[in-house]
Amino acid sequence: MKVLTTLADQVDKLASLLQSSAESVNFQVIDSADLDVSVHDAELLLAGYTSDADRALARAVLGSLKKLALDIPVILLVALPDREHVVEGLRAGAADVVTLDDDQHLLQVIKRTRLARAERQERNSWRQRFAASERRCERLMDSSRDAIALISDGVYTYVNAAYALMLGHQDTEVLVPSPVIDSFHPDNHRELKPLMRPLSVTQPIASERKTFRMLGYNGTDFQIEMNVAQIDYQGEPAMQLIAYQKDLARQPGFAATGAAAESTETDPALIECRQVNLKRMTDYIHKATRETVDTQRPWLLHYVRVDEFDSLQGDSGVHTAEAVMFAAWQFLRAELDPQVPLGRVRDNAFLFLTSDFTPADARQAAETLCRKLDGEVFNLGDLSVSLHFSLGITAVHDDADEPTSWIDRCLKAVRALDTEGSAGTSTRVRLFEDLYPTSVGSLNEENNVKQFVRQMLEQKMLGLVYQPIVSLQHQDFEDYEVFTRQTIAELPPGIPQDLFKRAFRTNVAGDLDRWAILESFKALKNRLATHPKTRLFIKISAISLRDTSFVPWLRISYQATGLDPKHLVFQIEEKDVSLAISSTRELSSQLNRLGLLIGVTHYGLSSSPGRIFSDLKFDFAKPDQSCVLRASTSTEGME
């Protein structure tokens, strides 16, 4: 725990006392009452209260804590027991006053004070959550098509628009506050009396459905069935009346409203806008990542946040906020090409993908889109609003582990707008690649690498090299490690010399792995006819390790060969294992079932190299060359 103290000369003693009671403690000495919330937030403050200077500083600190509303309990420490100081300190706001040398008493007071603080903070947290849930509930009641009213002491304390409309009023303020009994026919007054009395928290009125005769504003009466229940509202018991929409639809004046609502519910555009469907858009992103292999320019992913959504939802309710999103969706759909995938991925945000722009062009087009939006005014019933977008854009290529990683890039760009304070202003577009320029600088080169490797696979420009493993030469097997190499003399211009190193960082590594494994199986089968002790060590890349389809493919491919499992070892780099423990465990389990062996290569480079052996079992471990070199030159040897 973090502890503030004014007793600079007692810090060592206090630290020793608290640490001896199994407390991990961090002391910070303060010498003035100028506290900073970000610096001086702590669980406890121990202040001296013996001398006049001590008491003056302690009172000033207590005043600052109260002013800053910091929940840091203060324990005052005095040299000798003094009733006057105790009373004075408690009146000033201290949690307790303790004699400095009474260690056991101090420890008990600290324990009690911390427990009280934890309970207080938990209670405040639940109060905040309860208040937030009440606000959400009220927004839902505001937007509900059911007629809802809340009653306390015979007076309406809340009615929603549907309830006011049921009684013929256009404005809810006409009814709040007003006597409930004025809305009911005299025949029902006797039934209403129990509902008008003060309510008990411990003995709530049972919920039931009742049929009432209601009075409209013009004196007409009608019958309606309502649900009556006791609830908590703003910390006090209240009666809730609900007339459900299906019952309201039978009343004159509500039929037309219900029919209109039903027709809008079947509007395909409204249905598409309302559906928050992240999976649909991630499917589009996945498709885009595959298509970038065949083009020099990546797809561009646009994350569009409607900035007014949260404030309108809080001020005007859920229906208004949804109307805002529908208006924004209609605007985007009209401005974008019909073939552009567009979908809602969050309550306040959409995604769309384009492939006919460079990143710079996409930014310019998005800025034009925002300027067009500035000139639009959207009429949402009685409300007219202007909307603003915040757009985050990123270039999408096929080098990501998950489609959602591209959405995260867009979110970083939008958060940059918020940090810069430019959200809701004339500059509301940010390109992820502007924040991280290197991500697009090497994009064309990486696409060239992946495209060329696939071309090499198709045109049989690759071969395998079998390197003897010298360290295992005294084993019963002739062991070889398998490597992929090019069969052409020179690489064409634009292709880097470290082609395979770069290729194994991309998704094309999975294609290379499968090709190398199948070729190794063929070569091993032919070799065993003349060299029956041959054993191959075949590497599996990180991409294949995380590919859920790789293990089933490997099982089927191996079983089709009829090879003896003792002639094969599959190995994975240590860094790839540490980042994919679960996937490695699954692969190891499948290999064991087939009788195949598994090894770890480039071992010893992690900060805790022995840790992977506590999670996984390997048949072989190949130390990295740098570790072997270090061990050979170190006085401590291999250990």
C-alpha cells in the first residue's frame, strides 16, 4: 500500500513496523498541504500531531484532502497520550489519534481504517453503478412504446411520452407533478387508495395486473389493463404502472401509431442499420486481405464514429440516438458506391472498405465527406441536429493475424483525434499510417515478396536442402535438418536478398510450410529405401502454429504417407512457442497421438528459457548458436 506521512524522521521505523506485519508498503513524505491528486493518491496518511508546527501542518493537510475530495484517511500520531489532542484531532477530521510508540494499537487502527475505506469505496462504487443503471432505465422508459408511469404519495413523479399520449396529452410535463387520482374514473378510486399511501421498503406491495377506467384530458373514459408493481426509484419506493403496447393498440388513437411503427420495423434499410454486426464486416476484411496479394495497392478500411451519438442518447433517449445513426447510415450509403461494404460495428460507429484509393487519396475523400456532412441538417421528428464524423483510416493487407487488428488501427487513429482535441472540429480525419509511417512504407515491398514466393511455388523455383546435424552424429539415426532454398541463380530486381526471412513473417509462410513438409515426406520415403536410419527435422513457422487448419492437414498428410513416425521430428522456434503456448500444446498432443516427435529450436534466447518446459514437453532442444558461443567462452560453461 502507498502511505503518505509528515514524519520524515520516523519513516524507517514505520516502514519496518508495517512490513513486519506482512504489509508491502511504499512511503512518500510530504512537507506541505499542497497536494496533487495524481501524485498524492494513497490509502493512508500518517501525520504527526505533537508540536504546534505538526498540528498546524496536519490541520492544513486535512483541509486540503477535504477540498480535493480525496478519500485518504488520516491517522494522527502523538508522542504521549493527550485527551485534548485526541478530541481536537477527531474534530478536525482524523480517523483516529494514536500514541506513536504503541505499535500494536497503531497496527489495529490501520487495519480497521483500511477496511472501513475499502467498504466505503465499494459502497460508493455500487451507488454509482446503481445511479447509472437508473439513468439507463429512465432512458429506456423514455423511448418505450409501453405507457409507463411512476407514483409516489399519490402524485405522478414520472410519466413517459406513451403514457401522456394515452391520456391525450402531447407533453409529459402536464402530468408531472399532478394527482394520480385525477386520471382515473371515480369507480376506481377505492382500488387506488392502497397505492396512494406511503410505501414500505420491507413489505412491498405484490405485483398484479388490474383493469382500470382512465379519464382522458377531454373527459372521455376508456378501459385499459395495466401491470402494477412496487419498485425503487431514485432511492425511494414508488409504484409503477405499465400499459403494454399490445393493450394500447386497441385504444382509439393508438392504432395508427402502431401501424406506422410496424411498417418502419420492416424497412430493410432500417434493419440493416440497426444490426450491430461485427462478424459481417470482419468477413469482408478477411476477404480484402486475401485480395491484396493480387494488387499493388491495399484496401482501405474506414472507421466512422458519429460524435453526437452519446450525448443525444443521454439527453434525448435511445430512440433519438438510433434515429441519428439511421440518418448517418443513409448519408453514408448515398455518398458511397453501392458496391462498397458498409456495416455498423458499434452503437456509435460504422465501417466501410474501399479499394480504389491510395491512403492519401482516401484521407482526402474522407475530408470531403466530412465537409459535405457539415452542410447537412437532419430532421428527427421535433429535433433538428447537425452531425459530425470522426474517421480513422488504415491500409489493409494480408499480414495481420486477425481482421480485428485492422479495426484496432483505425481506433488508434480516432483516439489520436480525441487526444489532439480535433474531434468535432473541421479536421476529423486521421490516417493510421500518418501516426506510424513505417507501416505503409514497406507495404509494396512486402506485397512483392509474398507475390513472388507464391510465383516460385507455382513455377517450381524452390528446393530443399538437407543439412546434417553434427551434434547428433553419435545417435542411432542419420539426422538432417530441412531448409527451403531457391533454385534460381539470382533474384529479380525489387526482391530483397533476405527473401525467406521476410516471407516467414507473413501469411505466405503457411504455404511454404506445407510445401516443404510434403516434399520432405516424398524425399524421406525414397531415402529410406537405401538409408533406413535417416531422420528429418522439419521446422514449423509461427503462422502455421496459429493456423487452426494446419494440425488436421498435417495429420491427414502424414497418415497418407505410411512413414514410420520415428523418422520425423517437427521443431518450432522458442520465441514462437512462448507466444503460442496453447497452440503448441495442441500440436504436441496431435503429434504424440501419431507417435511423432517434437523439438524446440533457437532455444535459450528468452529471459526465462526454462519456463516453457514447465508448460510443455519436448523431445529435443536445439540451443541457439549465440548461446553455444557464449557458453564456450564463459568460465561458467554451459550452465
